Amino acid sequence: MTETQWNKLGAYLKETQILGSIQNSLYWDQNTGMPKKGASWRSEQLTYIAKLLHKRNSSEEFSDLIQSAKNEILDIELNSNNPLFIRDKERNINLLLKEFNRERNLDPKLVESLAKAKSKGYESWQEAKKKSDFKIFLPFFKELVKLRIEEAKQISDQYSLWETLAQPFEPELTLKWLNKMFQPLKETIPDFVRRINKSKKNYWDLSTESQQNLCSKLLDEFGRDKDRVVVGKSPHPFSITLGPNDFRITTRIVEGEPLSSFLATAHEWGHSIYEQGLPSQSHQWFAWPLGQATSMGIHESQSLFWENRIVKSKSFSKRFFKKFVSAGCSLKNPIELWKSFNHLEAGLNRVEADELTYGLHILIRTELEIDLIEGGLPAEDIPTEWNKRYSELLGIQPSNDSEGCLQDVHWSEGAFGYFPSYLLGHLISAQISNQMEKDVGLIDNLIENGEYQKIILWLKNNIHKYGRSVNSMELIRSVTNEELTADYFIKHLRSKIDDFC
């Protein structure tokens, strides 16, 4: 069986992926080590690579390679004795065609303008956040909104504007379906929040060095390969993959919040271990769509699983308590540490939010985005609307822009449509956790015995290895034998409320 055309397409995709990995390397450096005055040149670099990538992903050469490989598959399909491999090839081709059509519809000048706007937006957001002044960011924000709306108009008439922007993060997502998923949460979580006892938080702190050491010990506990995974610092924690054996995560130290960096490290580890388990880590699907993450909802489910189901468990606090004491923790016993990890209190910061109130942070952002993109909400009204909705849903208001509408990096990069992935991730994490416990036993028991590799193996075999061979909802049905529902997450929240209230 000859695969000449298929191999030619694979070689083209590999070159494109190499270019994309250079782009990601520049992004990593921009967030972790680039001097402030390097921002202008970095914008030029990222814009140039964005132009090259768009040109490759929308070229006639690429189109011809896809079509030739598709024809080759059709020719050999009837005589193949490996229908599964042929099916995977067809899935790769269909995904490539879908992405090619999306890229082809974009004006190259718009791609260039967006790349510049994202780089400048990120730079201005950093300054605005530091000075707590949304007006510094506003002109760049308005430009990003305008350009992203234009992008959505050019790409698709199948979905609404906001839905179109959300497709790269959660393929096939619609507002109707999203509202169906989120409505039970909107009806339930505010009542749960009202049940929170105004318990006194046990304030304690750790030195920066101690926090960094604990984060390193956490990754060692989980089985990090130091030859493949590197940790850095950034204003906003993130995970990124730069190559087949090059995984990066970042965290940050928050003054007065000794668990912030620790939880962020666990969260980003979840992202990274998912990337490490994808089919792209085998030579077979390197550079192909099937080697990529199923969706960002699935991606977030993995990070939230390690942050909330693992680190916030009672067993983990028992297992790790002595390490915290050695680092200078003043808490008296593992239960106090567990309560610190799980303290329930309505706060202003999404990243620091507990599992209960987190969903409300996401609902606010999602609804604001939709109003911005489709509802005509003026960009300059964001601080007022943000504060109003926080007051209505959480009963609190930011005292300044930095702890309010400037706290997240996403909008500065034009990532409209991303935020729902976080809350979908919570729903998915709860549902797959329930299935995991049916298959391999209680998660608390696995943690108590230090059986992290057993957990990772289950996740790899049931979630990671599928990549984009299926969409997210197909994967959930396959793993749990039912449609995605909010029921498991609500049940989990109810049990947490019962523990603390």
C-alpha cells in the first residue's frame, strides 16, 4: 500500500507545526523572561509568524495536498484490512478540511492586524493591571473586539458571531446547548453561596522560597519527568507545549495566599499531563489533528481534576501535611490544611476562587463576552457591568479595576469564547471522576496510597489517548455511558457545602 500523498501531507504539517512551536516559544518567553522594552520587537516577530502560518494554512499547495491524500485514502479503502486506521485517516482529513476552510475565508490583512492587536493588547493589559486603570487598556480592547467580530463574520455563517469565536476551543458548541448546561448552575449555585457560613479564615503564610520548594515537591509526588517538564513564573499561570518532549508550566506567588502557587501548579500539571498523554506523543499522529487535545473543555477538566479532586482531598492533606510543616506552615493538623485548601468564601479573584463560587466568576465573564460580541455592550461599560454583576451574583464588588475586570489575561489576547471551557471542565471533571471511582476505586484511597500512576493510567486510557479522534461530547458518552450533565458537579458541590456549613 503506497502512502506517497499521505506522507507529503504529513511532511507539510510537520513544517507547519515547527513554525507554530517557534511561535509558542516566543509566547513563553514573552510571559516569563522577556524584558519590557522587548515588547515592540516581539510584536513584530509574532505578527510575522502569524502571517506565515496563515499563508501555509490557507495556501493552494496545502489544499492540493489534502485533496490528494483524501483521494489516495479512497483508492485504498476498499482493499484495506485495517478499517480503524483508515477511519482515523479520514477523520484527520475531515478536520484538516474544516480548518483549511476557516483559514481560507480570512483576509490576510485581518490576520496581521489581529496578531499586532493581541501583542499590543497583552502589553497594555499588563500596564493597566499594574496601575489598576482600565482606560489604559480600553483602546486596545476595543480594537480586539472589533477585529474579532470581523473575523467571525469572515469565517462562518453557520454559527452566531460569539459561537464562531468559541469553535476552536469547543467545537460544535452553540449558545442553546451552553445555556442548557449552565442553567442548572445558575439556579443552584447562588443558593449554595448563601448557605456559606461566614467562618473565620485561618490566616498564615509561607516564604516565596518555601512555596517554590513545595510546588517542586508536588510535581515530584505526581511523577514529573524533569527532563521533559520545566516550571517558570508568569503574571498569569499557564501551560504550553513547545515540542514532543518539551512541556512548560508556569505559576506565580501571590502575597498573603500561601496555597495559590501550589494550587496553580497542580492545575497546570493537569494540563501538562494531558498533553503528555495525547496521541501526538506517538510518532503515528505527530503533527496531525488527531494528536491534538479534544477540546478546551476536556483540557480544563484535566487541570481541575488535579487541582480539586486530588490536592483538595482529605487524603492529600494527610499525605502532604508534614511537608507543609517543614516548609514553615503554622497549622496544627492535616484537617486544618484541608480546610485551608477548601475554604468557601465569595471572593473577587477567579483564579483564587473555591469550587463553589468559581462557576459564578465564569458565568459573569461568559455573559459579558456574549453581550460584547453580539449584544452591543460598549467596551467602555465593562468595568461598570462587571462590578454590577459581581454585586448581584456574589454580593461583593471590586474596589479597583485590577481586582475586577483586569484580573484575567484572556481578553488581552482576544480569546473570546474561551471562558466557558473552565465551567464545562468542572462538569466534565465531576462526571469522569464518578466513572473513575467505579472502575478503579475511591480517589481518596488511591491518593492515600500514593497511586498517582494508577490515576494517570486511567486518564490516559480513557481520556488522553483519544485526542481529536472524537469530539468532547462523544468522548464523555463513551467514558461514562451518558450525556454530559451538571448533576454530578452539583452533587459534588452539595457534599462540600454539607462538610463546611
